[in-house]
Amino acid sequence: MQSKTIAIPNMIEPTPKYDPSTLNEALALLGREDLRPVFNKIEQKYLYWDKVKYLCPKSINPTIFWQAVKFTRTVPVKTVKFGNHHFHFTITEKMLALLHKFDLNFGGSLSSEGALTPNDRKYFLSSSIMEEAIASSQMEGANTTRKVAKDMLRRQLTPKNKSERMILNNYETIKFISENSEDTLCEDLILRLHKMISFSTLDDTEDEGKFRDHDDILVMNAINGEIAHVPPAFSQIPDLIKDVCTFANEDNKDGFIHPIIKGIIIHFMLAYIHPFCDGNGRTARSLIYWYLLKHQYWFVQYLSISRIIYRSKAKYEKTFLCTEHDDNDLSYFILYHLEVMDEAFTELKSYLSRKIHERSSLQTYFSLPNVSQRQAYLLKGFADNPETVFSAKELANRFGVNPKSIRTDLKDLMKIGLVVQVPINGREYGYKKSERMEMIIETLSKNGPFKDTSNEEIGKK
């Protein structure tokens, strides 16, 4: 058998052998700011030794420089800098798995749930914003129950105390963020969010929407009273905030950082800088919400992230300590938040599954002639709460529509005799279930189902 000659390209130059005695010198190179652009260029193109050695500065031994390059490839650490404060983090396999999961699911909305109508989604969004506002405020000391807080928000009642004011402020701030997610992060926006969140809740109203102008502030451990964090000096705040805004608005010069990771880092940095006398936590949590919406992760509108954090508040606070005590390693804080988001997503899916199942119990109301989808939900609510008197404002908040639309729905139901009007005081009226509701529904049901109106515009049938 005749052998065949195969042309082989020129052999490439072998890489230098690893020398453990020069490891410390190689590691020292990784800490040099002037070399970071060179390392980034090498990693972006993933250059081989034959190219790397020519990029090595003349003052450095190319073999040691290559060892530093190899080290960056075995330990995928990313670094971020805010002022003179350096942080780093490592993306683990678990983080990658969660980020992939969120990328697949958070870019859409509840429209992916085929059994949910537009009115369903409005109701869930309104409820989710309430949950987020309540939990975020409770974390900062708001002392009230979810039931009382939701009742206040739904009925648009005037807050009776500081706790209720904190919750209302958070609620209005989150709604503002949802409607202004396209804005660019800047100092003015951060100050505006803080002013909205802290309105009438601070000891000194002059501190609303204003950076602190002193260093008489410490973050204490609520359990043992020890100092947990000493924020940067107030003189650093403007420059640090500017760096945070640049980090949020521009691509990272040192390489790609996933938007969800960036949002989490922005959250951390606001808490770390502690730019305000009070309300830092609420402002920080509102910013991650803003950042994810800005980057098209619309599904987060329906997640109550703060509710999960509130249940594991000790762990949340510990991740700050772990980060600061382990050379500013943000990985602890990042992983915790990804797990929180995953838990919030799991709970939402379970909640939606229950609601879709409950929807089957509404078929009796959906089949009534000349009753819209929203009116069917109203009737279900009245039937489940036969002694409760609802105001139009409360019902409008529940469904995320204006009171005029709800009053139109209620008037139609009153004409049929399913709902009655009840005086609340000398000037206002409420609505409750009619004593004849069951009998009227039974009579109407015999007429059979009517044209489906579940996807029609608000207030129309």
C-alpha cells in the first residue's frame, strides 16, 4: 500500500512551562490597573502565546506575563471599580443556570399564560406592586400587617401613621418606575426616587431627596449592636454616584456583565455607599426593579422580590457582611439575589396555577348574559364576601382601572339586581352582594352563555 504525504502547517511555538516560583509575580501583575486593557484585549480574542508575548510590556518577563494570562483563564473573576473602591465576583455554574432560566422566562409577560386575559394581568400586576411595596417597607421597620396595608392601598385611604406612609410611598414609587423605565440613570433620578420613597417619613424633611452632608452614620447589626458597615465619607458620594450611573448606562469597559448581575450590583452599591440619612435600602431595591425593566425583563413586574428577602432578612444582611469581609467579593450577594428571584418566580408560577384553577369556578358568572369578564370577577368577589361593603376606589385599585369604569360595571350589575348600593356615610356609597343574587343568577343561567367579552376594552361589553 502506497503511503500518502500530508502537508502539515508549521508547528506553533510551545507555551512556556509553568514555574511555581514566579506565581506571586504573576498574580501581582493582575492587580495592576495599567495592564487591565491588555489582559482584556487578550481575553476578548483569546490569543495564544505566540501573540501574547508581543503584547507583553517590555518591562515585564513574557513568561511571567503568560502565567498571569493563564491564571485569568482558570479563575474567571470579574472586577468592578467605583471611585477608589474595588470589587470582584465570580460567575459560578449555578449562577449561569439561573441566569439562563431567567433569560428564557423574564423577557415576556403573563401573556404567555394562555388562560389569562388582559384584565387578569392588570389585576396581578396591581397586586404584585402592592406586595413589593409592603415587603420593602416592612424590611425598613414599617409596622403593619399585609391585610391592613393592602386595604389602605386598594381603598386609597390616607395613611394614618409613618408605617402606612412608607408603604404608600413605595407603592407610588414602583408605579412611577414601571411607567418611566426608559429613563437614563442619573443623580437627579436617584434623588427623585429617594424623595418619593422618603416623603414624610424622615426625622428631618430637609433630608428628603438629598445626599447626606455628614459622616455621622453607621450601619449597625440589629441583633448585637455591633458596627456592620462604615459607609464611604460623604465627600465621596457625588463621584461614587456618578460611577454607579456610568456603570448602569454604559457597557462595561472590562467586558460584558449580564444585565441581571449589573442590576444586583447597582442594588449593592447604593446600600454600600449609603448616600442618604435614611431610606437607602428602599431606594436600592427600587433601582434593581428599574434596571431590569429598562433591560426588557418585563416579567419582574409580577415578582415580589422584597417579600422573599423579608422572609430571609438575616441572610440578606449577612451577604453584605460576607462581601465586605471577604475582600469585597460580590459573589455572595449576587448568588443570594439570584436564588431570591428564582424563589419569587417559583411562587408566582404556583400562584398563577391556583388562580387559573380558581377561574374554572367563575364559569357560572362568565356564562351570564350581558355580563363582562371583569363584572364576572366582581360578582365572584361579592359572592365570596357576602357581608363586605366595597368602595368603587377599592375595586378600581384591585383591577388596575379608574373608578369611573368600575362604577359603570356596578351600575349595570345593580340594574340586573345582582348588586346593591349601601350608604357608607352621609356623602359616599359602597356596594355589596344583593340578597337575591343566587336566585337571579340561577334564572339568568337558564338563558345560556353569551358572546365572550373577556378580551374587550375596559368598561366595554
